[in-house]
Amino acid sequence: MAQIDRSLIAALPSFVGMGPEALDDVLAQARPLRAPKGSAVFNQGQNAEEFFLLLHGRLRVTRITPQGEQVVVRFVGPGDMFGVAMAIKSEIYPGTATAVVDSLALVWPNSAWTGLISRHPALALNTMGTLGARLQDSQTRILEMSTQQAEKRVAHAVLRLVNQAGRKTDEGILIDFPISRQDIAEMTGTTLHTVSRIFSAWEEKGLVKGGRRRILVCDPHGLFMLTEKAD
Amino acid sequence: MAQIDRSLIAALPSFVGMGPEALDDVLAQARPLRAPKGSAVFNQGQNAEEFFLLLHGRLRVTRITPQGEQVVVRFVGPGDMFGVAMAIKSEIYPGTATAVVDSLALVWPNSAWTGLISRHPALALNTMGTLGARLQDSQTRILEMSTQQAEKRVAHAVLRLVNQAGRKTDEGILIDFPISRQDIAEMTGTTLHTVSRIFSAWEEKGLVKGGRRRILVCDPHGLFMLTEKAD
DNA sequence: CGGTCGATTTGCGCCATAACAAAAAATCTC
DNA sequence: GAGATTTTTTGTTATGGCGCAAATCGACCG
């Protein structure tokens, strides 16, 4: 198999503090994987045999309850590791990862995990940092869902998306991957209908401009006010 | 300082797979800390300079929003690590840990963290597992808060407490540390009043017996049914 | 360009649950 | 054990946002 160039990953948060030979050791066991838009990289409940790093594109990670309700756990962006079931001592993938745009990832067999962690303490520390960041994020969401009502939760979710994937344009900040009202609803624990109403209200106030599966934030500062003091 | 006996920690999940000299290395930098009931081990926002392992007792970890609303993040039991801000690359403690009964912990200076992780890959893997378990737990709570209504969320919370800290008695399963309706409310994102009503209804059905700051689960199976099928 | 299908918007009625308000009960203190 | 304090229970009222349903809009396709 052709060796992947280490410059592809050297700058990523997961690999900071690692030398060239360490990076080569990491890459030696990886293979690339193309994920066309709409395809699933892995499915909830599947036996977890590999872990991943996203190089390019965007994935949506979802979880489904036994009763069939779905929630969006997070969006994966370039440089993020995902499907690290090994790290969390799980035999199966706890969620489903779907490409929302054409994407490209690196894949390692789970068998490589323990060795890599043991040989590269920096990788261990970085991975913990990533898990910790996700934990913080989850707990923040719990905090919001416990104490705030729908409009604020939606505002926070949009602001988080802006930070993760916002692209400045001359009209405002564009979230540059397809995301539906349904997605926002599943991120905030509300319904499609409520999100739609909230967005309509925001459009009237000039805070956002909605397109189909697109969000254009005209006034992020206004959203901040919405999340701080209440209307 | 007197060396702590390694048998105290050898069997704990955080230290499985570590040999005697590794355990001694870990313990060499630790000191014991008593936390009387009601005292805070650390406070939200404080500079994080140490990390901890609970040997005996029970702590409640809470987080407060800028607006002053509080939520209960989790309960820490014997054998659990807590306050591992280092692991998650945080400078400060993101929450407050309060002893709900007289407790005893081990304390390490943060400066010991990187070295310990680097020297003991097993500790790294175990810690990741712990973080992963908490992440799973958080995401499960998000799932529940998104899709289920108050009664089910409370039922789940009680069942989780039963698993963590339930003690069998001849009348049922007793959660053997002080926990108020307010606590349950803060764990489930509802109000004191709603929790009280729910508990009253359960008492009428014979599912639980409530005492002040105590919960006695008479029929866990009944609660399971409550969380599965509705009604 | 017309047809089809998915996404979004909007109206309406209803219900779970929050908010407010007190009383009652349990526990602690001296 | 009397009083004070905290916790819990319970009643009443108000409302956010969910469920249902139907209309509209926009995009993609042949």
C-alpha cells in the first residue's frame, strides 16, 4: 500500500507533539476511505472494527432510541477523529456516521489502537483531550436543555455550528454544509415545526436568512444577546 | 510522607493491567484528603491544580449556568477518578464537587499527570475508558431529555442511581446516600415540584417508598416497565 | 416545462409541566 | 421538647411548544 504523506496530518490537533517517525508509524497502518454524500461510514450497533480520522468533508453522527426517535449527536469536521469505539471500550458503534457532503477519511483497524497509544503518549494525551472536549460539549448541551427553552437552545446550536463550520461571506456567515430544520430540531430536542417558527421569527428580525438546507447568519451578535439576557 | 498501600487501589478499574511497581509509582505522588459531609473538594471556575480519586464516600458534581441555574452532572462513587481537568485540557474545574457524606480521596498534583500517562499506557487506556463511559452517559442523558418526558426521565435517573449506589434491604433497594427531590430535578431537567408529584404517584402504585432525602425502590421492575413502553 | 417529491411554513387545539402560592411534615438546634 | 429551618407535598393557574393537518415552496428529473 502506498504510504500516505505525513504532512497531511502533522498539523492536526490529534497529532501535535509527535515527531516524523511517530507520524509515519501512525500512518503505516492507515488506509484512505471515500464516503460519497449520503453514505454511512458506519451504522449504530455495528461491530466496531475500525476507527477513523476525517480529512475532508463533513459527517453527521446520530443516535436512535429504542423507540425510534433520532437525535443528532454532533457534526464531524476535517481533522476530527470519529468512531473511536476502542477508546471508550465499546464493542459496537454507539451511533451512525453519515456523510452530508462527499468526504474523505483515514481508517485504522482497531487492532492498531493499543499499540499506537502505548508507543505514543502524545497521541494518548491528545485523544483524551478530544474526548474531554466532547464531554464538555455534551454537558453543556445537558445544561442548556435543562435550563433553557427552545428558542435559546436553537440559538446556541446555531452559534456552535457557526464556530465549527461558519464561512464568512459578504452577506453574513454561511454554514456551508447542508443542514435541515429537522437536523436542528434533533440537535436541540425540539420539533421541526418549532424550529421553523423560530427561524421565521428570526428572519423577520433580520437575524438570519434561511435557504433550503442552508443557514445564513446575518447578525451573530443578535443571537448572542438572545442567549445571554433573554429577549 | 507515608507510602499508601497499593492494595487500596490495585483492584480499581482505573488501574487494571498495572504491575506492583507501576502502582507504587502512581501512589508515590499522592496524598490523602478527608472531605467532611457538605464540604466542597473543589469549586467551579477554580484553578485546577490537582486531580483526585475517591476511596470512600460519595460526591455530587454540579454545574451552574451564568444565569444561576444549577444542574447535577453526576455522582462520584468509590473508585472513581474526578477533577481530571488535565485530561480534558482545561485550566479550571468546570464544576463543583461536594461531599454528600463524609468522604476520603487521594490527590495528585497536576504536574504528575503527563509523566504518569507517559510511563503507564494502561493508565492512559483506562482513563480513556472512563472518559468514554462518561461521554456515553452524557449522550444518553441528552437522548432522554430530547425524546422523553419528565416521568420517564426521572425513572431512568432513579434506575441509574440504583445501579450506581443501590443497596439491597429486605424492603427493597435503598439508595444509601442523601439525595433530595431537588437533586433529582437537577439531574433530569425538571422542577422540584414535578419530581415530588411523580414520586407521590409512584408511592400510590407501590413502586417506591420515599423518605426525606432517601429513596427506597420497592419495585425496580415496575420502573423498568415505565421506561420501556410508556405509561 | 410539467410532474414529483422532499422541505418548509403556518394555523389550531391541547396537554404536560412550569410558575406561583401555601400548607404540612420532617429534622435540626438549643 | 419548643421553636426554627429545611424539605416535601399539594392546589391552582398559566403557557410553551408539540401533534396533527394542510398548504406552499423549491429543487431535481426526465
